[in-house]
Amino acid sequence: MKKIRAFFDPPKILVLGFAVLILIGAFLLTLPIATHDGKGLLFLNALFTATSATCVTGLVVVDTADTFTTFGELVILTLIQVGGLGFMTFATFFAFLLGKRVSLRDRLILQEALNNISLAGIVRLVKRVLIFTGIIELTGAIILAIRFSLEMSVGKAIYWGIFHSISNFNNAGFDLNGEFRSLTPFVDDPTVVLTVGALITLGGLGFIVLNELYEYRETRRLSIQSKVVLATTLILTLGAAILIFAFEYGNPKTLESLSGSGKVLASLFQAITPRTAGANTLPIGDLAQSTLLLIIFLMYVGAGPGSTAGGIKITTFAVLSATVWTQMKGKEDVVMFRRKIVMETILKALAVAAMGIFLVMFVTMLLTITEGERHNFIMYLFEATSAFGTVGLSMGLTPELSPFGRVIIIFTMFAGRLGPLTLAYALTMRRRGNKEPIRYPKGKIMIG
């Protein structure tokens, strides 16, 4: 028994928990009650949809509104909420309700799920996560429901508000507009664009950052992680918005026909959503090649650690950028916000980034084999990056994927949701517990 418990360490339990949740969701989506035609979804399509929802990706092989009944949509919404916050967060919530004590083993799994640095205050953080989530999602739902009530019945508007608020705060990107349109009907609607953009951004900052912002009135300080997340988020969002505005300004299929304010709103939203929500107000397939490459980069980077988003995380990108800048200046120490970044963090960032690049390139290569010459290379690269970053944006390839292609994307979404986080945790634990008993002489290799 002890050997079995030792084998199932926190990363393995996290992976197994997500896998079980996906299988349960897939089974429910195959039931006749889940689809409008009364036949249920084919298992592979159900598995794809359940994986996309649980891994808060948003890639879909069938349109959500056109295919699923209210029961099916609620299954998807539940998978998004549990998958976004983590099943252990909800297990802890029910433990609170039942008055049970959270064990050390459960705390370790929570530390893994929330990507927290230490165990200190982990249970309090979980309570805050649930409170923050409830407040933010409720606020977003109310605003969106009021806006949607102008075009539909009050009951339907409330349902739409709740669905889109939960979907976008968890960076999932599922929508109810039908015909694979996402949020394109609201491209220049400031209420929808700004509300959904705020939900995506708050969900992507990470709960550790949200908690520190909440406590800032008392502490008057932010950790270096929060400073890096906030600064990098601002730089990437504004920088990408300006570039998208410039790249698409004269594109008749995207920005050209919009008003001045519409162009700004569309550019801003399209800069926010690749990190990593999946909703879009501009037709992705009609974007310029330069914009597509920019979005691929943003999807690969992702958002903050310990958030509902994917990618290699913006802290990884920031650390690597700071390391490159330090080397260019010929200095030794990598310094960010007057703090020296330890070598352990730099090596971990390199490992996560390299793993991400390898996985994206490998999946892209597999798609070129399984899907043949039907589409151009950038569509395959875009799809692979979107799945890895758990983004959900697509150039229209997802519904046309072959069965083998769908299986590949399923595994990519799963790996993208859990891979970088689990690898980072494993690297940390191994480095803490395994000190090299032998010191080898230094060897120099020419680089560049």
C-alpha cells in the first residue's frame, strides 16, 4: 500500500484526475439527451469535446450551440469550471463543507494544481480562489446578461451571460452563437468586448497574483512574480494590439469596414484572446499572414502561472527574455525588478520552453502526415500551437480533422494543460532531493 501511495505522487494524481474527468464528460456527451438529434455524439467527437472543455481549450469539431442540448451545454460548462480551477480545488471545497481536515497529501496536490511555490497558506489560497472566481464570474454574468437581454428573452440572456462568463474567465472560449462564429457578431460592441476581455485577462493573471492584488491594501507590496506577470501582460497586450491594428488596418475582411472605435476594440480583443481564451471577434482564417504568426507566438507564450490559461507561461518568456538581454549586455546576473533570478529558475524556464517548442513542432509534423496536402503548413502550425497553448483559436481546420488528427490534438490539449506545469514541478522536486555526489570538471563548448 505504501509503495502504491508513493508511486502516485501529486503530478500523477493530477494527470489521472484530469483523465478520469475527461472520460466521464465524454460518456455524458454520448448520451442521446446531450444532442439535438437525440443520437448522442460519436465517442471520438465526445472525447475531443470533453478534452477541449476540461483542458479549457475551446477547439471544437462540432458547434456547441448547433449540436448540444441544454444538458450537453451544462456538461461542457461543468467540465470547463472544474477543469479551469482544478478538480482538487473542488474536492477541497467539499471537504470544507463537510468539515473535514485537508491532509498533507491533499495540500501537496493543491500546490501542484495551483503551481504554488510553497505549501504555506495553500488552503487559505484555495478559499480565496473560490471566492475570487465566484465574484468575478457573477459580475461578468450580470453585465453580459443585461447586454444580451436587449436581443433575447431575459431567461435566455441570463443563461447566455452565465455560460459566456464562466467560459471566458476559465479561458475556454466556448460560445453559444452557433455556426462556429464565436463572438464575431459583437466585434465592435464595447460591452461584450471589454467585459469578455476583462474576464479573460483576470483568469489569465493567476490566482496568486489576484490574491496579492487583493492583499495589497494591507501589505503594500507585490512579489517579483506578480510584478513580472502584470508588467509582461501589459506589454504583450498593448504591443500585440498595436501590431494587429497596423497589420489588419487595410484588410477588407477584418478591420477595414469597421469604425475607428471598432478597429481599436477588435485589435485589443484579438491581442487578449490568444493568451489563452479561444474566443474571437475577427474571422481567424481571413487574418493576414503576419497577424497569424503574431498570434502563434502569443498562443505559445500563454498567460500567468497558476491561472486558468496554458502556454509556457509569461513568466517563462520574461525570464528567458531577461536572460538573453543580460547576455547581450555581457553581464553575469539576470536581474528583474532589482532581484537576481536564480539559475534554477532559468534552467527550468529553458526546459519548459524547449519542451513546448519540441511538442508544437512534433505535432505539426504529425498533422502534415495525417492530414496530407489538403491545407497549407501555417494551418497545421496554428492548430498545433492552439492545442498546446489550450487556446482554442482555429483557422477552420478543427472540424475537418481526420480521426487520427483528432486523436493527436486530444493528446496535445491534454499535454498542453498539464505538461509544462508538471515538468516544472518534477524538475523542482528532483533538484531538491537529488544532490550530485560527484563534481565533474568543467567543460566548455562554443555556442553561436
